[in-house]
Amino acid sequence: MDQELKTKIESALDGIRPYLEADGGNVKVLGIDRETLVLELTGACSSCPMSAMTLKAGVEEAIIRAVPEIKYVKAINVSTPDDLDALLAMG
């Protein structure tokens, strides 16, 4: 990943990190596969049943707006609202 692109991505993520951290979560860049940024949600975000919404409405929107070279954002560990394990973790 070239340094300029990495800097733009990290800058965009830094804009939303305070919101993730307020709920005990964060996000880590794993790499780029063509036009797709691959992330890992960490902390509370990794098991939250709302992580899919957080990824789509928060993380993806911030990245695509700030880094037009990125067309897609995916996380390797997104939970869904019907994920029983995630619901139990909130517990």
C-alpha cells in the first residue's frame, strides 16, 4: 500500500475513531485488494450486533468520501443483528 494512500485512509479513520472508541471499539487496516479496503473491527465493535451498520454508515462512508481511490470497504469480522453470539456478548 503506498504511503500517500495509507495516510489518507488513516486520516479518514481518525475522524470516526472517537465514536468507535466511545463504545469500546476501534478499527484496524489490514490491507487493500484492488479498490477494496479490508479492515478488522476490534474491541466491542468485533462482537456488536450493530457492527454491519457501523461499517456501512460510518466507516465506509467516511473512507469513500475522503479516499476516492477506494470503492469498497469490507471487514473480516462483521456481526449481524441476528448473531446470537454477538447478542450474548452484549449481555
